[in-house]
Amino acid sequence: MRLSMPGVRIADVETCDFGLMPSYDTALLLRLAWPDRWERYFESAVSRRLIAELGVERRHLTHVPGQAPDPGRRTAIDLARSAVERLRARRPQALARLDALIFVSTSNPNPFNCQAALLAEQLGLTASCLDLKAGCSSGVLGLAQAALLIDAGCERVLVVMAENLSQLTPADDLRALLTVGDGAACVLLEKCEGPGFLSALHSTAPQFARAMAMRTPFPPAHADARYVYEVSDANAARVFLHDRWRALFHDSVEAAGIRASDLVHCFFHQTHGAQVDALVSDLRLDPVRVPRVVRDHGNMGS
């Protein structure tokens, strides 16, 4: 899917207050998730290489995988509310005149409810509400959907992305345990007369729909229901993503009618540190132009 929405621009961006969640360095997270074996693992040469490859030194979590869940823990809705409240403190008039509110999440706490409507009710906002879920590309799809609504007549749309992947991460999946982070952000889009989006691209590879999926249906049919993400066919998915990330970069600049050298910043979805390093190297980008959040926040999904 390739779209052009030149009359739409991003007016503002805000994140949640990350201070709402505890911050964990890698050693502390391992000690809490693997209390009986963390020290032996942490000191091995193999683990040191993996930790260096992942490149996540700290992350904010609403839950430590492997521990008993705290009934009062924060949810994706809580993090989303924090982000919107911080934006509203700067732009109260804009948020009072929303046409639509789109909630984007792969880890929302109420799978049968409209998260956007719940969030709007909690914040006293009035807007058409809808939810989106399309894996880690959901954030991009949310921006594209908002731009389409504005192109069709809306004046202002708020897209809110929120994840608490830690609550759905198995403690025995080491790569996931050491890379996921929780967080939220919101993006305000508006109709504009000047320059706007040059292009938007989105596609899906359905053959990998089960590569990272929750196998247990909801609602639970058995008392031992296990609601965590499980990985399968990881090598094939990894090869596909390696090639697709690079091809998508070239497709994006071509669709926008610009050169890679014209870019001031490149914002990549950051799964882990080595992934970003490889993209910067293979695409011959100036590292200064590629902001990195994975080191201090981990992979925050959509």
C-alpha cells in the first residue's frame, strides 16, 4: 500500500512519563527474572556476547517476566493516558477539538473493548474512536490511517501508541526478556496548507503471522492458560526482515522523490542494537542522523 497525503502534517509528539515505571539495567533484570541462575549466566562469555549484540542497557517495565503479576501494575492504557495528558498540558485547545482518536497497541489490557473509547472517557475527550493492531508496524499504519481521515475531511486526529510487552514476555525467552521495554507516545496530526507527508508505505507478509504470536485463545478455556508471545520459524523471519528493512528504506525515499543524502533524520523501528548498527552500515547512513532509543528503552513494539 503506497499513499500520498501532502496536505497532512505532524503538529506535535509526546511520550509518557517514563518515571511512572521502574527502570532496570540488564544485571538487575536477570537477577529478578532468573534468581537461581542469573549470576552464572551473566558472567559467561556467551552471554556477554549476546548482551553486547542486543545493546539494551536499561529499560522501563510495568512487570518483570517470571515474577508474579502485581494486580495494581500499570497497563498500556495507563501509559497512553500519561502521554496524552503531557501533550494536553501544552496543547489544550487542540485536544479539545479532535475529530478522531486512534489507539494503537499489540498489548492492550481489554481485548474486547475499544481502547480509544476507554482512553477518551478517562481523559474527557470527544472524538470518533477506533483501535488498530498490526504488530510492530501498527504505529506507522496508525499515522497512515489518521492521514487518510484528514485527507477525507477531518481537521485533527490524535494517534496514541502504547505497549506493555513485559506482561506478555516469557522469562525463558532470553532475547525477548533482554530487549522488550514498555512505553507510550502520541502523535497529533493536522490538515495543513504547506508541505506534508511525501509518502506512506505499509505492507504485510501474512506467511509470518505466526512467527511471534500468542497461541492461547481468549477467553481462557482452561485454568492453565498461558498468555505470552511464543516464537516459531525465527530464522526465516529474521532473514526476511533483514532484507525487507533495507528494501523498504530504498522504496520509501524513491516514493518520496528524494535521495537518502537529503534526509536529516532516519527513525528506524529498533528491535535491538545490532539491528540498528547493521542498517546504518549497510545503508551508508551518517550515524549522527539515526536517533537511538533502544539502548535506554528497549524494543517498545508499535
